[in-house]
Amino acid sequence: METMDQPRESGQEESRRLWFESIQAMADGERVLVGSEAEYFPARREVLVRSWGPEAPEPERYNVPPEICGEGALLFWLTEQGVSMPRDKLEQALEQAGITENFFWLVQEAKDLGLRLREAELTPELTEALIRLSVDWEAENSCHGYRKNTPADIEGNRIFLLEKGDEIRGYLFGRVERAQKSSSVMQEGTSCFEVEEFYVRPAYRGRGYGGMLFQYMEECVRGEADYVTLGTATKDWQAILNFYLEEQNMQFWSARLFKKLK
């Protein structure tokens, strides 16, 4: 089940903390071990020169936090500080950090809007928050047969959030599954990320949040799943099909229709 959203807009609000946390979580993980502060910056300088070239900036000029040691994290942090980075070096850094260019710009755009995109670990507090949102969704009466969640509906899923501060503005959860049998679309055993629920709060629809969250999920499951699949029971089928087919480039598989006879 899911809800609709519209193309996203650009924004200018700064949020360095959100940007750093998202990118650091996806950095290449390489650590530069140092024995003293005197060795610290030269060691990180070597890391930068390896990707950037001899013209790499001096880390000490920008007060780089000590926890940022991975090559990808260093490059991204300096870029965020306004250090000009040649496009070929950015592409190289993305490749070395295992991050797609689309992921890079999604997180950057979220940061510009003061938002945070992340995959979250399920906690009792998050479970309660998602159940409260599902109560709101049920009250909308926008999907045939939708009922609020129980903890069992959420457990075992990967959960993706779009937040501003402590407020969840949208969520998506699902899991990687394997096709039980061959079909006209995929062979038996094909890995798919099945979207179980996708919801953006009504006050924040029409801002492109849904597209950002959906594409963020795609980037996170890429490599683990060959397809993203979902079903919908929405009553506003024209808008939802436009969102998925036109904006998210999904393909139509099948539909189940009904008509009550008088």
C-alpha cells in the first residue's frame, strides 16, 4: 500500500549535521590510524592526494572533525564546506565510497531542504510512531481495506524515513523477497524488494518528498534486489499510477478491478 506525491522542489535551508550523518553512514569505511596529532593531518593529506591529486586541499585549513577519516567522508565533507572539487574527482570518490551519484544528490537535496533521509533500526519508540501514522492513514479512508498497523505488521521490514528534526514526514517499509515462481516479468528465485507500505503525511504532499524517499530506498536496496515491486489499493488510482509510472519509471504488471452490480 502507498500514497502519492508530486515532483520535488529545490531548497536552500542549510543542515550540515544531516548531510554529514547520512554521507558518513555510507562512506567507504577506510580509517587512517594516527599515533599523534602531528601525524594526523599529514596522514589525511595522503588520503586526499590519492583521489584528488597534488592540488588536494590541506585538511587543517578547514578544521576537519577527527572522526572523518574515510576517503569518501573526507572528500564529501570538504565539498560540503564549499571546497571546489573537479567533477571527475567527485565521480571517482563516489565510486570508491560505493555511493551512486543519484544517492549523493538525493542526500544533498534533502540537506538543502532541512530534511533527513535514513534507513532506521526498528525500536519500540519508532514502532509506536509508525502505528500512530497508520492510524492517521486509516482515518483518511484513501485505500480500500486499509487498517492501522500492529507491531507484527512492521517487524522484519527494512524501514526508510524522511524526517525534519524529530518529525517523521514520510515512511516506507518492505523487505527483500524471492519470486516463488516464474512469471511473464521475472524468473523463479529473482530477488525483489516488496514495498509493504509507503506513506507521506497529508500536510507534506505535493512537495516531492515521496519521490525523494522512494528513490532513496531504491539506492539503498540496489545490489540486493533486482526489482522493486508493490501493490496498491488506492482509491485515487489515476494520481498513484502517474506517480509510479511517469515519475518513478515503474512498469505496469497487472490489476484487479471490481464493479458492483445493482
